Amino acid sequence: MKTQLKKGTLDMCVLAVLAQADSYAYELVSKLSQGMDISEGTIYPLMRRLQNESWVTTYLVESSSGPSRKYYKLTAIGLQQLAEMQREWQEFVTEVENVLRAAPAAAIEEKRQ
């Protein structure tokens, strides 16, 4: 279940990180991996898709320690999409919490035994 939830929310998480500051892919993975399990192999196809959706744009920054880095920047459309995703996420969390509250823990424990 956790894997499916991550797949469904990863776009939102990436957009939320980019709303804080522009970032390059490895930095995005580093920031996201502080709170979830994610790899570089996951981020590159995701970033291409977000760019195709016009939710992010890119620019290059020269690096003194190697090749130029491709930075990702949230677009106005991406910011709107993030706001919509956050609204939908909050609605979903509320719905799930309502269902869970309706099922008393004692009844769940009884059914397990």
C-alpha cells in the first residue's frame, strides 16, 4: 500500500520541494529521501514528465566542480497544480480519517481474534 501511495503523491512532493527553491535532480532526491524512500532512477523520468506537462522548466548552472547542472524551476502552472494536489490530498486524508474514526479500535481488535 505504501508503494502505491508514494506513486500517487510523488508529483506533489516534488512540486512542493521546488516551491521552496529551484533544485537539480540529485538535490531533489536528497531532500525527498529525508522523508521517503526514493532513488535517482525514479526522479529522472518523473522530471521529464513534469517538464512535458509544463509544470517545471529547466535551466543550466555552471559548476566549478564538473559539468553544468540542470536545475528545475516550478512554473506558474506547476504552482497551480501543486495547490490543487494539496487540496485533493487534504480532502482524501479527511475522508480516510473519517472512515477510520467510524471503526472503533476495540471492534477491529475483536475481529482479529
